[in-house]
Amino acid sequence: MGQQFIFSMQSLTKKHGQREVLKNVWLSFYPGAKIGVLGSNGAGKSTLLRIMAGVDRDFDGQARLSQGFTAGYLPQEPQLNPDKDVQGNVQEAVAKRRAVLDRFNEITTLLGEVTDDDKLQKLYDEMARLQDIIDANNLWDLDRQVEVAMTVMNLPPGDADVTTLSGGERRRVALCKLL
């Protein structure tokens, strides 16, 4: 049996108003493929990448990323939350994972307070489900993972005001969030 594609696009057409930006595009990639997207201004490169990342879903045809994989898109001029510092912006990217940890910790506290057997069983069941998610995604180590990513990406200090960052620093913060 042949290797499965990690991403495939079939008969994809994208319009901006009446203008066809992408017309009947077919492409597929194997895992580990290195790709480049070349074209003149307005040719649809960014549109293609937004579709591949799942950011743009308004098109005709099919675009599928294999289950268990993710794709991201970093715009040329990324927008950061000006009300948050560098750390706060990076933390936005792990908010759902952090919520799993927070709920697990909340249940741990509730277990000492709840006396009703049915409610206790529901809490134990939820806790077991959350434990599986935490273990499968290595969430116990989330803070260290964020710290390592920020260090590897050579980000400014976590308490730095994002409105004062250079364009390159803003792009690195946005890329760190994406990764």
C-alpha cells in the first residue's frame, strides 16, 4: 500500500468577487514534503496558504489535511493583542490546553468538597477523561514548553510591551504562537 498524503486539494476554485484567484487546483503532499509557493503579486499565493491552513473555508472544491496533523498560517503582517505583553500573546496560543489543566485542578479541589456519590462519580469520570488528554498531549509540561519555545524563538522578555516591538520581533512572537 502506498504512502498516504498529508494534505490534498481537489478541484479547488477560489473567487474574490467575480475574479477567480485559484482555478481548478489539484495538489497533494506526502509527509515530510518541502514545498514552495511562487508567483507574482496577486497570483493567489497567500490565498492558497490560508486555505491549506484552514483559515479560509470559502471556496469550491476540497482541501483536506490528514487527521492528527495541523497546519498554520502566519500573515506577512501579523497582528498581536496590544492589550497583552509578549507572554500574554504567546499564552493565547495555549489557552485551550491551559483550560484543560485548570479544569483538572478545579476537579481536584471539588473532590474534597462534594459528598453526593453520583456527582463524585461524574467528577471522577471527567477527571479520567481530562487525565487522558493531559497525558496524550504532555500538558503537565506546558509551562516549560512555552518557555523553551520563547527562548528558541529568541523572543523579547515576556513582560515586553508588544506595541514597542520591531517588525521582526512581532513576527517571531506570532510565529511562536503559531508553533
